[in-house]
Amino acid sequence: MAHGARAADMPTSGATAGRLELPVFVLTGPTGAGKTDWALGLAESAPMEIVSVDSALVYRGLDIGTAKPARALRARVPHHLIDICEPTDSYSAGRFVADALGSIHDIHARGRVPLLVGGTMLYLRSLLYGLAALPQADPLLRSQLDARGAQHGWPALHAELADLDPEAAARIAPADSQRIQRALEVCYITGQPISQLQHATVSPLASRQLRYWILAPRRRAVLHERIARRFDAMMAAGFLDEVIGLRRSKDLSARDPSMRAVGYRQLWAHLDGLYTLEEGVRRAVAATRQLAKRQLTWMRGEALGEWIDPDNQLSWNRDICHELARLGL
């Protein structure tokens, strides 16, 4: 894997009040790569606080299936943007950017360094590169797209999106109705691909010193095995019971964004009687691997990211601690 830009190539800000501006650190990677363990290992030995970049961790009650850090760990190392929404709520990239910027400001004010950790690339790219000025939702157009999706299937609309906006289609799963609908909606309203509009943005972190790492095994088979083992561990820890408990909420349905998360979607469908538990687990593991593949597709286009292998954790921790010591932290 190619290496991206290093610290000297990243945007920096000058000294303020006689000391260097505190940096922002980012650790991303495909699901199952081990980002959480790396982040905790570093944050426990450095003046850092973790800011989650995960669209599922924002939801209360989604614990086992999201591999949410245990409360004891979060008590030991401050975490942000975890358990901030009910499972029936929607959470957008725009809201994430506002929440993340607020967390970064507060962490810097305490003289500490924010470590952004997670693999929701839409959120991360929105923070690093800015949000596009996209049109408001059109209820009539959305209802028409919903009707077409119900009639022909969302993979058919995904194929239509691939003709109109190949870049967006490459990042969106053929069954991801919410994102397919939004990409087509923007294209129809503006006459421009959503990917093109997303490129014409300004980064909210343009004035910040930024370090950005992408954690991923060099061999795909290693990542696939990690994903399978992790899902088996989730099932042993009570993932199915967690979904059964969530279903008891009368307001929650399979259509809510929280229940479209990988793993939750497949176990919910099993409990609806659509297939056996064994088949649900098989589908969930396959969907997680597909998610990792899409994440890696996004990440390979990241000019700022420096690729690191999971076997190099000790040297990574040491190098960052030395860098922080040079800043007087």
C-alpha cells in the first residue's frame, strides 16, 4: 500500500501565545482492523481524548453489535460522540461535523489532543474536506424514488446512479436505499453529480495541524478472518439478545437508520422469520466484509492518510508520544 502525505505535508497553523497550536490526530481504517484497541493503547499513555467517527456508536443501546468500548474504558479514557442519540433518531454528516468541531475545541481548551477514531468515511471526509452545499430534500421526488425502489429493487436504482455518478455509486452499496435515494435526488434537482458537488468544499480543519493514519492489514484474508472472529465473539456476548431487546421498543423499526447498521439489519430480518439464525450470521459477516471493501475504496483515495500495518503498534505509540513530548505535552 502506498504511503500518503506525512506531517510536513499537512496543513499547519502558526504559533499562538508563544506555543505551537495543538494538533488533531485521525486514525481510520476498515471495520475489524483494530482501531479501537490502538486508540485506547495510545490514549492511556498520552494526553489525549477520543472522538468517535462512527455512525452506529452514536446510538444508545447499540453496544455489542457496534463493538462499543465498555463503560469502564470510557471512564478511564474520555470519549466523545458515543451514546448521544436514541435508536429512533436520525444522525447526519452535518450534525457530526458540528459535534466533532465542538469536541475538538473543548479538548484543545483542556490542553489535550483529540484523536478521531472510526471508519464512517462520509463523516470523516465531511470533517476533513467540508460539507457540500446540497439542496434540501424534495418529499415528492423521494416518494417517487421509494416507489421505484419498491417496484424494481434498489440495486436497479444503484445501476442508474452508476450511469449518472460512477464515483458516488462506487462508494454506496447496491442495497443502501437511503444513500442511493439522496444521490439520485441531488442529481435530479441540480443536474450535477453529488460527488462533483462534494469536491467543491472548504475544510473546517484547514487551519489545524493534522496527522492522519489509515490502519489496515496488508492481506485481505487477514482482515476477513478478523471480521469473522469478531462477529463470532459478538454473538457469544449476546448480540442476538441485544437485538431482541431493541425490538421491544414500539417506536423502533427495521427502517430506522440505526437498524440498518451491519449486523443489526441481518439479525432483525432473522427475527422477522426471513431466514435462519445461521443464515443471518453468514449474511452479516458477508455484509461486514463488503463494508470493509467499500471503506478501503474510499481510503485509497485519501491523499492525506499514511498507511500503517496492525503489526506496528508499538513503534506508532512511541513515535506519537515523542511528537507530543516535543510539543510540551
